[in-house]
Amino acid sequence: GMAAAAALCCALGWVGPSPMARLPLVRARPIATAERLQPLTARDLETCSWEIWPAHVFVVQGDLRRLSADAVLYPTRDPSNAAWFPDGRPPDTTAPSWHDFTEEERVHKLQGLPASSQAVWLGHLNSKFAPIPQPNTPLSWFIAAAEQFLIAAQADLVESGRPPLNGRARHLLALPVVGSGPMNARCVSGDILDALLGILYAFASCSGMDVVLVAKSPRMFSAAQASRRQLAALDVDITQRQWCDMSRAQLQTARRLARLATNGELALFLGAGASAGAGLPEWNELLATLAADMLVGEAEVLAFRRLSALDQALVLERRLGGPERLQQEVCRQLRASRHSLTHALLAALPVDGVVTTNYDDLFELACRGAGVEYNVLPYQAGWNSDGSNRRGSDSPRAPKRWILKLHGCVHHPQDIVLTRTQMNEYADRRQALTGIVQASMLTKHMLFVGFSLRDENFHKVANTVNKAIDGYDRDGYTGGSHPNGSGQGG
């Protein structure tokens, strides 16, 4: 799912490899806190295997507080700042003293958070207290804090030996567009973006860690895209080297999907894999977790594993004493407050229709952070075909994007579909919902992200579509063609 989202967004110009034409090449090795980025020598270039190059710099629009990453920079020195800690200061944490924030150490890690959770770094970025106060604070003052965060966070992760969170291949560091907040350097944000992206590209190339720059507003997001495109145009060779882990066919597919999205011809289908990057379990993992406290003895565990997922869910339902208890337990397991980078990238795509079998609301969370309005079907129905609200002409118009929760939602536990019995009942109760999926498959190119295509209910829907388009040259719903194109696995 992450690879599909990254490649597609790269083709759209929203994520890309590190264009280094205006920057020196740097050593691919961990950076100690006191060290600076060091240029590669001619011998380094001859012997380098370039295995480190696929690290990326991402730019997304969203809410930094709601993005899952290994380490994140908050531009405040106060862990009680409601703007960055809306739920209050995290319990059991030890905040650094304001006196600890010096010009040499502008960032400090918030101590006391669980070792397995996201690391939060506090940063002194209030230009009111800069050596040269606002409005004359130089851009370099803001950029220095971002660079200190990258170096300190990387050193901390390397020293701790902690693997990337949630099964990611690489650690992910997240930070805001520094210096663009109120009373800082907003008026010169274009210059800040050029300088900041240069630092991020250099860091990603030498550290092997991914970096995501989170823009809060559409205007800042657009400016960051423009700045990155200018940098990317400077060195084609480095760009190609950054994508060396993807085949030419994969890159061509990404570009084709980008064109489809731009033309309004793409729909998304999200499975559990899309939420794995946020730490949520995939379906089989969820069932195994729920069964851990209910099965007794090795023979019972082995018998349980031989069952299909739908029948495993039925066993758990009976052990818990009914469907309501199982639905509530699933909701408890799937509640999360931070979405994945995959969610953020997909939320920014120009896609109107999104179908998901996921119960969680993390894609919706990413949409809100990206400023994208949406309706969740079937819970926010009642809109006319012209986008007006059936409840009255004074009501707001319908959002352009709709998100179809095919198997229920954590906010509506009673609708969650888990067992074979519920699947059969589902077919009768929600024919209108499957009709929307069928229409999307017939009229759009559907990109599957994090979906295994093993869902029995989906196979019934897809088979109906295949019969409807029988006679066209196709390979099947996962890669075949129909009058408007083909589905694409992700």
C-alpha cells in the first residue's frame, strides 16, 4: 500500500526522491549529534552500492498531531500548549526547562513517553525570543532548529536500536513547515520552503530515513509542491537513482494512474493493509489477538487456525456470548488517534469515490487534516444528484468525496460485518451499497491499496461486474480492461 501510494503521488508531483543538484552528496551513514553532513569523496562514489538511496522526502497537507511517525517535531517548548497537546500534557512525562533551550540545543525530546510509541521533540521556534527578534529574524534561525531535530532524532533512534514503528521499512521523521506560523516568517515562506526542502533532501540521502514535511494549509501545501518540482527538475540522474527499487513498468503504471486521477477516472478501494502503517492489525492478526484469551490448549488453537476467517469470527462470537460483544471488542481493538503516511498521501489524491472494508476511521481523519470534505456512506446519505441536500435548500451542499464503509464502522458497532452469517445477511440488507461498488468498477479505474482480494463478499460483487462486461477483452477484475479501463492492485 505504501509503495503504491508513494509511486502514484510521485507521478503527480507530490512526493519524490531527493533532488540534490544544488546540494553536496553526503555520506550514507548514521550521523552523531555533534557531526554535520559530510560530502562524499570520489572513492565513496566509486564504492557506494546506493542501497541507501531509496529514502524519500514526502510532503503532505494534514494535521501533524494526527500523523503516525517514529519521531515528530512540535514547534513549542511547552508540553501543556493546548494547540499542540489538545488532550493536555501527556501523563508521566518530564518536560525540559525553558532554560535548557539554548541556541546550540533548540530541540529537546519529551521524556517519559512509552518506548514503543512515537517520540515527541519540543522545539524553540518562537521568533519573539530569537537573538534577532521578529520581524527581522533570519530564515537561517528557523532552518537551524529543523536541522537540529533531524540530527538529534536520528541519533536517538540509532542509539536506541528501536526498529521503525508499525512495520515500516524505514524510520519516518515528521516536522511542520518551520517559521510559517503566526508572528514568524510567513511572508517569506517560499524562501523557507526552498531552504527547508534542501535540508530534508540532504538528510534523507545520508541517513536512510524517510522524512515527511506536513503543511497545514492548502496554500502552503501548493507552495511546497512547487518548490519541490523546481528542485526535482535540476537533476534527472539523482531522481532515477532514488527510484531504483521500482521497475520501469511500475513507474509507468504510476504515471498512468496519476493521469487517471487527474482526469477524475480513478477510484480507491482500501483494505486493512492501508491502516497497518498506523499500527492497526490486519484481519487475520485481529482474529488471532481476540482468540488468544479464549482458546484453551494446542489442539483447539490448531483447529481454530484451520478455519476460514469468517468461521473463526463465528467461533469468537459464540465464545464472547453474541455478536454485540464481538463487535464491541473489534471496535476497542481498532480505535486509534493517528493515521499513517499512506492515509495522508491517498487523502490528497483528486479522487471522489473511496470504498473500504475497514472499520476504522483513519482515512477520514487524514481527509479532515487535508481539508477534504466527505460523506461517509451509508451514514451521511440524503443528497440529491446535483449535490444539494434533500433536507432543505438552506443546508450546505454535499461534499464531492464519498467514502463507502462496506463492512461497517467503529462509530456504528451494530453494523460491523464479521461472520459468515452476517455476510449472508449483509447481501440482503445492503444491495444498494454493493451497487455503488459495482458502478465504480464499471465506470472508473479502481486502485486497490492494502486489500488482499480474498474477501468472499467482494468476490461476489466482482463476479457480477465481470458478467456484466463479458465479451470485452479482459484478464479479470484485478487487472483486466473494460470500456473505461482496468482495476489495479496496490
